[in-house]
Amino acid sequence: MTTGMLAAVWSLVDTALAAYRGDPRATAFLEACRAALSGPLRVAAVGAAGSGRSTLLDAIVGEPFTARASRLVVDWPGAVELIDGDGDHDAALVLLPRPAAPFPDALDPVASIAVLSRADELGGGRVDAMVSARQLARRHARGELGALCQDVVAVSGLTALASATMTAEEDATLRALAGLPRAELEPALLSVDRFTGSALPVPAAERVALVERLGLFGVRLALSAARRSADPRAELSRASGVGEIRTAVAECFADRADTLRARSALTAVDSLVRADPRPGMAAEVERVTAGAHELRELRLLASLRSGRVSLDDLGDDAVTEARYLLGAAGPNRLACTDDPYTALLRWRARALDTTLPDAQRRAAGIIARTCAALATR
């Protein structure tokens, strides 16, 4: 399904290059668009100062690369370029320290994931803070915030990075603290000041370094793991939400890389044509935009994922079939379908069924168009 939009946008860029021949600035702009179409998917972490952009990207990669460079290409699978900051990008991780923080108006929901980037602080640093933060993320995914993005994910970047880069010395400090009597240690875990200032057998300098690296939430969680003779690194990684953010990037972005790159190029050509029109180019942009069914699929998948649109009352089989047909489970879209023509008739009938809610009928119409394209392959 993706190749249709990608091919159309390739052709549009070539048409634009011919139309703007003789204009060096426009030609350079379009050549950059063309190069980006075949380059890695560009995923930017955007957010206000202090939102944790660098920490999150370092946590995703598993090492502090942002101290050396603002961009890094990784294999997701498929090449993905992670960008620290709001440069040219195909998709964005929007870091929000709290759910009510302003969301950038200029971002397309189909190419955005909202990240509650200091999720451990939302729960006051309690050991169960991330459980509460995940519940909060799911609730906001079904509300106004969810309408602005593909998904809402809670993550503690500091905790995730600490889990990936914890040193043997830090592990030894944790285990020394975990060996102290609870009556002696628990009062020190009530705040950062108490943890660093209490008279404990472990040197204060080591405790200061530990809480700077892990945060109070991470310290509490790691100590809980150490007391159970569990691996603090594994516990920190599991609780941090880094697994969820990697999954979200894979499912929402990397698996749809061609579509998102094509969307970026289409948007760029459209902006050029609006600023400096050429005969016939506006009609060409409109034609390609009207045929960009892949973007409608992405928007529907986001609505299904968040619960803003539900197909549950159509039955489990219908929900599963819809996800497969829309490409949520990978390129084999017909894995849960007898044949695309029969599926087309089934979903078209739902789209025309006036007893169904409007949102379900619109969703069925999008899926029916997907089936029609599959049937003509």
C-alpha cells in the first residue's frame, strides 16, 4: 500500500523539478526533498528546555550519544535518524513534562507521538509512579491529547538511561544501601535532601551521585530490586517505559517509514507551490494529496489504538481483521482475511449500514478502500 503514495510523491517531485528549472533556490530545495525520500526516517525529539529530549534519545539508544552529536542513525529495523531538536523531520516525539503542557500546533497528528517525559515525577517518585503514569497516558490518549498524535506514552528517560549505563560501582552502592536495616534507610528515602543528607554508612558523595543519575524514583525502585536479590538494571528498564516508547516508534513510525517520508516531501512541495506558484503545480499537489489513502489509514489506526474509534461491537474477528488490513501487523495484510474481494463487500456493507455510529461507518469506508486496493493488486 505504501508504494502507491511513495511513487506518486517521487513523480510529483520530479514534475516540480522540471517546473522550477532555472530557479537555483527552488531546485536545491526540491533536490533535498528528493534525497530525503530515499534517506533514513527522520525522527525528532521536540520539547521545551528541561523536557528531557537528550536524556530520552540517549535512553532509546542505550548510550549517551547526544553529548557527541545531535543526530544518530540507528537500525530499528530500517534506518531511523534520531534528531535532538526541532530540525527537518518526518516524525516527532513530542516531550511533555505534564499532560496539560502545550502541544505544538504545527505538527501533524499522523506523524507525532506524545511522550510524558518525566512520568516518574507525576507520581511523586513513588515506587508505583510509573503504573499511575501509564494509566494517565492511556486516559489522555482517549481524550483531547490523543487527537493530536498517534499515541501517548509515559516514560522516565532518566531511569531508562540509568538502567542501560549503570556502573559496577553504582550497583555496589545500591547493594550496600539495600543491606541497611529498613528502619534506618526508609526515612532517608522520603526526599532527595534526606537521602543525601542523612547519616548513613554509605558515603554521602556516593549517594549524591546515585540520586543524580537515577532520580529518587529510580533509587527507590533499584533498592527494592536489590533487597529481593533481583537485577536493579532489569527492574529499572522494565519500569522506565523505554520498551513502550521503542514499540511505539516501531509501530507508529518505522513500520510506516515510506508513508511518513512521502508525507514530508508532499508537504514541502505544497509549501513551495503556495509560496511561488507555477502553472499546473497546484493541481498536481491536490491530485497526489487526494490519493494519499495511506495517511487516512494511519489516522484510523491511531484512533483505534487510542480508543477514540471502537469497532469492538462488530466482534473480535472484525477488530483483528481491521488491524491486519490497515497494516498494523506488518506487510501481510491478508493474513486474517479469506480474500480481499469478500472483505471489500463486508466492509463496504458496514460503511453503508445506517444503524452503525458515524465513526464506525467512516472507519469501515476507509477499510473498504484498502480492500479495494488489495483486490486489484
